[in-house]
Amino acid sequence: MDAKRLLALQAGTGIEPVASLGMPVLVLADASRLPEVVTKLRDELGFDMLLDVTAVDWPHRQPRFEVVWHFWSSQSLDRLRVKARVEAHGAAGAYEPPSVPSLVSLYGSAAFMERECHDMMGIAFAGNADLRPILLYEGFQGHPLRKDYDKRHEQPLVRYRDGHSGADEG
């Protein structure tokens, strides 16, 4: 990867470069700047493919969540990881999930990846109009990849589409 161009991108964007094993990592100090930074990555540095969107739950850190995007350049064959730290907000007892801007307008494939991340971690993607469950079912309670998810929690029974509940009806 062209280090000079990457350094030029970092100037004035609130990006912190981080050493990593084999793949450059950029950490955004301000997640709201994600679309601006990713547009530059795509248009100026050739990162034309979004490979994955995921998140990490660090319950003992502030901010608690880290959303991670992996990009690939089909021109230079480089990979790049971008991270943004976000926190769930709550004012006067009203919980608001952690939220970052959506990349659907830049990469169409982000629609499904963001839905998966929303399902499993509860991260909201502002600008993605379709955050329906994709891996879980409607009515599933909680987000199973969060560290505070109680794996002993029993989920509500969901009726099969043919009218059977799945439980023995004997």
C-alpha cells in the first residue's frame, strides 16, 4: 500500500494509525466521519470492495463497542481494516443502541453485512433502512455475540410456517 497516500488521508480526518499483523488498521476517532473517510479510501486509494462488517464487545472499556470494516483493493491487492469505537447512549433511562453511519450508499453489499452485525451485536447503522433480522428470527430477544448475553436465556417459541410450533404435540 502506498504509505504516503495513506498518511495524506490521515491528515485532518481524525484517524489514528495502529500497528497490526500484516494488515494496516485505521481507527476513527469520530465514527460520524466514516462515510467521508471511506469515500476517500474507495475513490483515491482504490479500496473498491467491502469484505466484511463486524463488531467487538469490550464490556470493561469505554466506549464499549468497536465496529470493524474490512476492505480490499482489486487494483493493488491490499487489505485494510477500519475501526470505530462507539458507545450505547441513554438519557434519562431511554436506551439508544450504539450507532454508526451506514455504508450502503457506497457499497451495496453493506446492506446484508450491516443487518448481520445489527442482529448479532445490536449495532444500529444510520441510513440503512432495512435492519430486519437476517440470521435470527423476528422476536428473538437480545444479541447473542455480546458479552452480556445470557446463553441460558430461553427464547420464545416461534411457530413454523406450516402452523406447527415445533414442540411435540402428542
